[in-house]
Amino acid sequence: MHRTKVRIVEDALDANNTIASANRADFDRAGVKVVNFMSAPGAGKTTLLERVVADLPGLRVGVLEGDVEGSMDADRLAGLHIPVTQLNTSAGFGGECHLDANMVRSAIPSLPLDEIDLLLVENVGNLVCPAEFRIGEDSRVMVTAVTEGEDKPLKYPLMFRACELVIVNKIDLLPHLDFDLEKLLYNIDAVHPDVETIMLSARTGQGIDAWRDWLLRIPARAPEEAIA
Ligand code: MG
Ligand code: ZN
């Protein structure tokens, strides 16, 4: 019984990786780098994008907004005069709580790949399954906010492991919280030793330069086997 179930899950993830590789090949052909941006709901992903998308010298940026429903975040970003494409998982994908390679594949015809150099994909806000599905990205960024507690890396280790950068957001609120930043960093290091971290406040702009710099020099892509 259990073996069968494990088998089915493995097959589904293999199928996802095959489609993710096809997506990546399409992005490569167009010369577009792709970042998969993940966090819990409300950690500040959209605000972090708003802060930088219009201010990346030499990079033409597009955004793919993943949400279960609605286009509130896409509408906010569209005001910045960059191409924004909405992907709703409630429209044909059963209202899934994450993006997978197949959903992103369905959006590719709507993406202006010839007009952009960098595609920022805002995943559905969720601390669990986004980490399980590659979408054909070059790099993954995990955002955690100091309002979420120091224990999150220990409770959701896969999210903190499946990324090349951890952004710690809302540090402007630290004086008002009983939050131990050292403990959070210790816990991040425990589940993902030496992962790059940036501490910032999307609200005040403190630390935003480091985030912009990271986007301007997106680390060399993971080797192909990292997709599988
Ligand atoms: Mg958002
Ligand atoms: Zn999910």
C-alpha cells in the first residue's frame, strides 16, 4: 500500500522535472534568467519585487505572478511599467497551493521572452510544497519575515534548503518584537549551512541594495542534475 503511494509521488515529481527541463531549455534559448521567489503568505514578496524591478540597470525584467486566485499583486506591479503575467492556479489547475513546471509551461506563450532578460516568478505564498516543484528556474529565493518566528527553518526545512538565498524581511519591526535574530540565523544555518542571507526591510528600504546587487549577479545556475 505505502510503497505504491511513494511510487506515485516519485513518478509525479519525475514528470515535473522533465517539464521543468523543457521550460529551462525555452528560457535558455531566449536568454532569460529565471528566479523562483517563495515564502509564506504575507512575508513581503510583492513589496520586495516592487522595490527593485524598475531599478535594475541593464536588465529588462518581467514578472510571472502566481496566485490561487485574483490579480491584486500583478496589478500593483503593472503600475511599474514592466510586463506582468498572471497565473492563477484556480484557472485549470485545481486551485493548487504552489506553482509546478506544467503551470509555468502553460504560461510561457504569454510571456514576452524576447523583451526581457530576467523573469521573476512570484510563487504562491506557502511554506510547504513550492519547494518540491522545480519550474525551470536558475535560482530560488526564500523570504522569511521576522514576524514569523525563529523556529520556521526547523519546522519547514525543505523551503530553507531548496534555495540559493534567504531574505530576512521586516527587520524594521525588530525593536517591537521579542524576536531573536541570532537564533533565526543559527536555525537557518542548521538546515542549510552557508546559505547566503540578506537582512532587509522592504518597507523602509534598509538593505535593499544588497537584494538589488544579488539580482544583478544571479549566481551561476545549478547544474542540470540539481533539477532531478
Ligand atoms: Mg504577493
Ligand atoms: Zn501546494
